[in-house]
Amino acid sequence: MSASTAGIELPRAHRRLAAAVELLSSMRFAIALLTVICIASIVGTVLKQHEPVNNYVNQFGPFWYEVFAALDLYSVYSAWWFLLILAFLVVSTSLCIVRNTPKILADLRQFKEHVREQSLQAFHHKAESQLSEAPRAAAERIGQALLARGWKVRLQARETPAGTGWMVAAKAGAANKLGYLAAHAAIVIICIGGLLDGDLMVRMQLWFGGKEPFRGGGLIAEVSEKHRLSDANPTFRGNLLVTEGTRAGIAVLQQPEGVVLQELPFEVELKKFIVEYYDTGMPRLFASDIIIHDRYTGEARAARVEVNHPVEHRGIMIYQSSFDDGGSLVKLRALPMGAAVRPFEVQGRIGEATTLTNGEQRLRLEFTGLRVINVENMSAASGGSGADVRKVDLRQAIEARLGAGNKTVKERELRNVGPSVTYKLRDEAGQAREFHNYMLPIDLDGQRVYLLGVRETPQEPFRYLRVPVDERDGLDGFIRLRAALADAGLRRLAAQRYVAQAAGDQPEGVRTALLGSALRAIDLFAGDDPEIERLPRGEAPRLGGLLALSAFMEAHIPEAERERFGDVLLRILNGTLFELYQLSRAQAGLPPAQRNDATAAFMTQAVLALSDAFFYPAPLVLQLADFEQVQASVFQVARAPGKTIVYIGCVLLILGVFAMLYVRERRLWVWLAPSGTGARALMALSSNRKLMDNDREFETLKGLLAPGTAQETAR
């Protein structure tokens, strides 16, 4: 018997009802549903589920966000249409089992011993032989031999004109048809287990239990009961965030419309969170030392939760999911960029916010992240530093310095560069930019620099401003120089000092011309020249730095003269900026900087950093001065009664598929007709698969006909 793809036929029912039942119970309909579920699962795997709305809007745009949201693609596995298809698959597959099981069971009981001799002649595997034994004796001998080989045998006596003949009917490999039932039953069992462990129970309570998702913010204790599920909820899966030294007993279940709070029959107290790293900076171990406080018995149970080593309590599994900041206290030192304002300190906790004011300007400072360990690729670039502004193209220099903080063409050299802080500055219009600053200077290309990162949106990588350290390994030297560059009086004084040193013995006309060039160069570099407004600035928010000099030369200097003029202009600029640096040190009460390699390296990188600072969209830099780390552990808590059901279904599916693919169903008939004092034997073999194993097995079975006693034929 072969399984039919047709469905259950209702001959006396209404035509449309009969057609619907036939379609629902047909194998083709079940396969179609299974295909749709597989496609939906691919979508759910490729598209991140239960992400914040803003992430989807930024990724797909407003139009396609609405389209995908209407299809519930952001929560595929809990979408109504996915659950409906899953339910139909369960019903359809169950009907397939109901339709085929009686036929399969009946076929398993049948030996088909009533087959006629003429039918056996039509089989592909057949053999004839003349035996010296009587038909009954031969039938008993062949039957016993087949039983010894694992076949099930039935003998049938038939009256013929020549006497009593015997039919030996045998079968083997009945597990093949049982595999069909096992595989289809496994699909039903797995789907039922998936429905139990999915969002179905939660959705049912939202639809019919008077519960609603919570869309607001605030403290968990202030959320009303209509947004909470009882700890008797039979199935759920949610996240539990616990900070070190605190306890929590309410999990958060993400829903498309918001969140639902799940009460737990216990509270989890986090004593210590442990994280270990590989040399590459990737986490090697997540572990949480916890105490489980039972709400009903008061029992306190210590345990450790690790990745792939969950803890179970009251039927709820506690998994180590990830870790987060638990509200670390950070102290930041604010360094103004370009204004003669004294530095000040501000502190706050990660996840909180404060307001910074400067007259009428107000900025909201949001503390978003603290990373104590940062392993970066710090390979040195080949050759020299390549940072001498006299030897590089201006536009290439700007582009190269505004890339990733660890650009390199060398082999990877991984190094822990210390803590970093991430924060956002939000203006009064609500627009925010994210900043990522390292606490300690880093050696890059032979120069110690601070990396100050910024990006406009979370989808962009950070762009880093590289600020050189002063002789005290700090940022103060650069900040003083940046403030002095914004002072027109100091710029003029620095130009005069440069002219006095570079052309003190030259005629007045030469000194006057050199002073004009120095003032024009440093004013263009400072972005404070009348010519600035008439120069093309491209995508720069404000024209200044090396980009302003490049635009000025493109507008006024013939192309053939630009290289020579640019070299002279940069030499004048470097000399004037050095005098400006000396003036900034004098104002701070510091001795003049010595003319040595260290000062030259500082000034070279400072010129590039001052130029790049025009692309830094903040009036101040917040440097991490100190911190007190508080870690938090993120647990996934799940009550999954369907897990055992799914395991049973998986075992059945494996057994069923194995039986259908690797077990051959075979039937053998041997007809023994009276012939003189002996018997004429006709053997035939059938199988549900055409394999070479059938040929080899039939050759072996032919030996039961006692070859050699008479002429034997096989076709």
C-alpha cells in the first residue's frame, strides 16, 4: 500500500464541504502549509525580531516599516497568521494520519496470501524450480527458513486439479509504513509543543483575559495589574535584568505593541557577575553568582548560572543571556572646544541624564555606556607617521584622519586600550549625537593621542578625532591651543612673532607682505576670514582648517602654481601656529616649549587635529576622569512545558524519517503446486523500492528452492 496524497472524501456531504474537507486532509495542503511556515521562519531569522520601532524605521524607511508592521514581520512567531497556519498544519496533518492509519494498520496485518499464480508471473523478481519434496513439506521448510531470517510467514493450502498446493506468503520491513505514521505524528507533536512554548498563551490572555501591553515608562512597581501576568502562567519566555547587590522577580515579555510584565514565584539576587575575555577581546565566560529567594517558602538557594548551564526552580529555567551596565557612576571632565572657558566636572550614572547650560544654550547630556575593557587592533602603520602636513595632500589628510580610530594596513595587533565612555548630547530640538571617548591616550603611528569618537546615527560607525597629548600626557595643551586659535588678538600677535623671527632682518616691505600672508593663513585656518563665505565648503558644517586653505588655493591660485604655493603657505601656517602655542602656554603660566622632536610631533598632529575639529559637532569634549563600575546580568527566564513534547516529537521524527528512508518493505510469495511425487515452485519478490539490494537478496532467497534438483529459470 502506498500513501495517497488525496484527502478524506465525504460522499454524502455538501459539495463545497466535501471539497474543503478533502483539501484540508490532503497531503498536498499539508506540504503547502509546511512550505509557508519554512518561508516565514526564514524571514524571522533574517529580520531581527522585537527590535525598537526606531531601528526598523531607520532601516527600511517609514513606508516599508508600515508595510512590514501590517504583516507582523517584526514578530513573526507570534503573528496571528503564523499561529493560524500552524494550527491548520496540526489539523491537516492529523487528518492525514486519521485517513491513512486504518489503511496502514490493515496492510500490516495482511500477508496477501491469496495472490494468484498468474500474478506472480508478472513480477520482476521471480524464479521457478522443480522440487523433489511434497508441497506441504517444502512449504514448511521454506517457512521455517524465512522465519529464521526475520520474515513473518503465513502458509495457505489450496486445492488444485492435481492435488493440494501450498502458498508461502512472507513479509519484512513493516517499519517503513510505521515510519510514515511516526514522521507525520512528529510534525503534529512538534507543532503542539511549539504552540505551547510560544506566545500563544500570552496572546490568549491579551485577547480574552483582559490584559494589555504596557507602552509607557517609569518604575515597574507603578505598573498596573492589567499589564501583569500571574506567576501561574503556564508558559512564557522573558528577560530579567538584575543589578549587582539587588534582587528582581518580575520578567519583561516583549510584545509587538509594548511589553507585558510576568510575575515570578521567586526573586533572583545577583551577588556577583563574572565575565572573562579572550585575547581578542571577545567574552570567554559569562557567569552569575545568584541567590534564589522563593516567595512561598522563604527558602534562599545559592546557585551559579553560566551560558549553556541554566538553573531550574519551580519549573522555570534561568538562563544566562547577556550582561549590561547596572548604573555605573562616571565622573566626566568637560573641556571646551574653542572657547576660553575653564574646564568643569560633571557626574552621573549610566542610563541617567542631566542638563548642561551655557547662557541661552542648553544641552541634555545622556550617559549611555561604560566599557572597562576595550581590545582594539593597534598595528602600527608602515613607514613613518605620514602626518607631516608638508608632505601630504590636504584632502587625503582630512579623509584619513576622520576614519576609524584604529585604521591600519598591518597585521592585527590586539591590545587592551583601557576604559571608554559613551554619551549623547541632545539639543533643544531633540536631535542627538552620540560620542565615544577613551579614558587613556593610545599609541597610534608613533604618536600618543586621545581618540574622540562621534556619529550622527546608531547605524553609522564612529569617526574619531585624534588629539595629541601634551608633555603631561593630557589634553590641556591642545585645548589651550584650540582656545587661542579662536582669539583674533592672539592670532595677530602670533603672526607678528613669527614674522619677527622668520624675517626680522628683512626690509619692511618683505615683513609687511609676510605678515599679511601669515594672518591670511591662520585666519583661514581658524575659519575667521572674510573670504570664507565666498569659498565652496562642500559638506563641511563650517569651513576652516586645512580644507579652507585648500579651497582658497583652488579659487585663487592657478593649478600649475598650487604645489609651490601650498608648500610655502603650510610652512608659514606651521610657524605661526607654533608661536600661537607658545602664547597659549605663556597665558597658562607655563615655560616656552622647547624646539625638539617631541614638540614637533605634537605640533604636526595638532595641526591635523585642529583642522579635523571643524567636523567635531560639539562645543565641548567630555573626558572620562573616574568611574565606579556596577554590572548587571540579563537572564532569560522560561517556563516551557512543551519542551518535553518537542523532544518526543524530534525523536519520533528521526525514527520515522530513518524508517522511511532506510527500511525496505518486502513481500515474498512461494507457490508450491503438486507435480508428480514432488512440487513445482514459483517464487516472486516485491519491494517498495528498486534497489540493487533487492537483486542481491533475491539471489540469496532463491537458494530456498533447493537448486540443482531440476531445471531452474530466473528472469
